[in-house]
Amino acid sequence: MNLTTFAQRIRRADFLDGLGIYVEPEQVSLAHVSKRLLRVALRHERSYPLAPASRRPERAHTLTQAVSAFIHEFKIAPGGVHLCLARQELLLNRLVLPAAARENLRQVLEYEIERVIPLPRNEVFWDYQVRESGGGEAGRLAVLIVSVPRRVVTEYVDALEAAGARPKAVVIAAAALGDYAAFCRGTLEAPLAMVVQSGVDLEVALFAERQLVASHALRGGVVPSPGELQQIVRRDLAEVFHPSQVAVEMLYATAANGGGSEHGEGSGELIALASGRLDAPLEFFSRPEPGLLPAVGAALGAVRESVVDVNLLPEEHRPGLQEGLFVPIVLLVAALVLALVYGGAVIVRDEMTRRTLAPEVETLEPQVAAVKKQEAEARALQARIDTLTADQSRRMIMFLKELTDRLPTDAYLTTFRYRNTRLEIEGFANRASELIQVLENSSMFRNVQFTSPTTAGQAGEERFSIVMEIEE
């Protein structure tokens, strides 16, 4: 372990117990993980049957019973509970946006989410992962939006609270698998794909640079060939601007994988990653259950070992800080004491340095006075330049007046941006398609064009985004 890795690990030192609860279509898997300083161990794990999703009240009742039985059987008092949802419960969509949207990405997604999700925005919980192709005006953002109906989360959270296990995070199976792999491998930088059993179906999760890139649900449980999987993940990487010249590593955890060698070169068993890294009972390795891995990953997140930042639970619904802060507080106090000792030494050293430099300062005072005089002259020149360029604001008023005169009365602007002789406007109008000709008829504007297709607003008007050049 190098110094950087050790520093990262020591920041996570703690005394915590975490409970990961993975709700699958036909069962719930639970994992109890403890952290004692830097030692992380899987203490208990168990799976219980659940009523089908078609009988939701009965399903919630069986979930409460299963969690309550697990907690009481093993006498668990977890400091953190993470609820993990299966791929079948989720909606995943990808958006490609201009890099300029990075500054207000959450607000942009709030507006765009109803366009890509077939549910009203107030009926879903959602989070996102984002990758950028590069800076500048030509840069783009690839945003993976993960959402779940609010009703589903509410039912599960209520069932867990009835069992005395209030979740502080709602994660997804793919993110939990990423946390599990990152903990076992020490990193999640290079592209990595995982094929995991999810009920009778399969999930293919792809990661790159500590982020979830894509998640696919494969119905029927038939594992594609290595070549087909490579095509899927290469396409996903290309869509998020990540070039991959070599085959992506594949890890499997399916009910019938029987070993990584069956799946071709560069493949391996996902459960085997934990060997030598996670202190776990022998049964975890001797009778592997794929459904336990997301539960273990969720429990690792509950003891502050998460890497993939996806939490569908809004901040206002998350509990406050819980137990497990003893070690960080001790480290903080030690750091403050060292800072005080070091600060006193710095004060003494600075005073000695000041006395040494005092004669040199007296020698340099005439030169400093000359520099200050030059600064005053520079400020005077800048004031003259400001006077010469003061008409820029008047020109801006002319542009605004021309737009006011040209735009129809049923149109209004939400954005007005002037930069490098280019004017960008956004807003709403009843007939946005007619605005191009209206603005082209002006002697002040040229090369008027839409920057994106017009879209329908909530009141029936059309939303537009137009860019044009200013005649000098």
C-alpha cells in the first residue's frame, strides 16, 4: 500500500456497523458489515423470500418481517442503513448537453427530466452521473439519469422503518456493485463491466473512472457471448466520450457461471474479488449467491466505503449524522493540537525573519515609492481607457431596443447573453419558427439561427434558443 492509498484509507478509519438491504423481485438479501478502524468484515448475511410486486401491501409486510428477523437474530444495531434497489425498479436515461450546462446542471436537469422520464417530476426520486468530453464551447456533457417512482421508495422506506431500520441512503444495485469492486480492488479507474444475476434476469453494469457509465437489464437470464458483451460496453464508452482500444475487463456473478474461464480471456468471478480483502464467512465463498453482492456493496457504503456517488433519497429525507464519528473527532483534535504547536513555532520564526529583513526593507523603500508612482499613472491611463469605451453600454441598449421592437408581443425572453459579437437569446413564443425571419429583417443582426429544436412549454407556447451575430 503506497502513501497516497494509506492516506485515503486512514481518512475512512472508523467504528461503524452498516446494514445493506437489497430488494430483488422475489427476495430480499441483507448484509451486516462492521468497520473497526481500517478492518472491514462481513459479519452476517441472509436472504428471505418476498411477496411479488403485484401484491404490494403483502410485499411490504414480508419485507418488514424479514428485516426485523435479521436484526433480532443477530442482535444488530447498525449505525447506517442503505436500501438497494434492483435494476427492474429503475428508469435509466442518458442526455447529452453542452458543457456550458455544467454551471447549473441540477437546474437544467430539473427542466429536462420530464422530457426523458414518462412520469411527472414530482412523482420520482432521481440522481445522476456526468462525464465531460472537454472544456470550451465545443465541450459536451453525457449525463446518466437514474430515477425511481417515489411510490416505490416510500413503500420500502416505510416497511424498513416499521422494522426499526431507517435508511439514510437509497442506492441502486449497479452503484453498490461498483462500491464492492472498488473496495476489493482498491480502485475503479479503468473500464470494468460486471454481469450479475438479478432475479431471473441479468444486469450488465459498466464503470469507468469511479462512475457508473451504463446499466443494462437483460431479460431471460441468457448470458451474451464475450464478443457481444464487448460490443455493448464499447458502444456505451463511446457515448460517454471514453475511448477504449483494448478489451474491457469482465467480471461475472451469475447462478451458473461456474468460473471466469468460461467467459473468455480477461474474465473473472466477481465474488472471488473479496478473497483476501474482505473478512467474510467461508459460506460466502463456498455457496455464492449473486444477490448478496449488491447487499454487501450497499453495506460497505453504509460504513463510509462508497465510491460511486448515487443516492436517490433527497437530502431533506436523509437522517442526520449518526454514530461512528469517534475516530474522526480524535484525529481532528490531534490535528488541531499539532496546528497550534506548529503555529507557535511559525510565529517565533517569523519574528526572527522580520528582524533580519528590516535593514533590507529600509534600503528598498525608495524603489517601492517609484513603483507606487507608476501604479498611480497606470490607474490614470485605465480611467481614460474606460472613458473611451463607455459607449459599449449604449450599444447594448440599442440591441435590446431592436429586439423589443422586432419580437412579437406574445414572445418573451428568459436569457439574454452577449459575447464576442454574438448575441444568444432564449425564451418562449407562440410561433417560435417565425422569429428567424423577423430578426433577419433587422439591419443589426445577421446569421440568425436556432441552437436547438424548439420544444413545447407547459402553457402550450414554444421554447426557443437562438444565436445571431451583431453587425459592426
